[in-house]
Amino acid sequence: MKMPALHFRANLITAISKEGKVQITIYQGSLNATVSLEFLNRLVDGASRKILLIADRLQAQRRRK
């Protein structure tokens, strides 16, 4: 889809903790294993407690990486 010059497309992955801390990744293009792993690595690196992850069956989240 062609967009006017002043617009762009972006996608977003978010996570929120029980304390209200928000982790956000903004990316362009399709979600893939690399984007998913970068997000999860940042999420784990900043965690001081266990993480409950709820994910759908999207192909990018099912890679062996």
C-alpha cells in the first residue's frame, strides 16, 4: 500500500508487569524470529522476577532460534 510521504507504518510489541512497568519494541516490517528474540532478551535482562509469557502460535514465535 502506497503511503503519503508524511506517513509511515510501524508495528509494536508490548509487555506490562504487575507493577505497571511497560516494555515496548517498535519495528517496521513483519514480526520475525529476530525481532521476537530481541524483545524477549530485553524483557529477561530487565526482569528481577519470573516472567509469565502468553504468546499466540505466530510462526515467528515458533522458531528454533
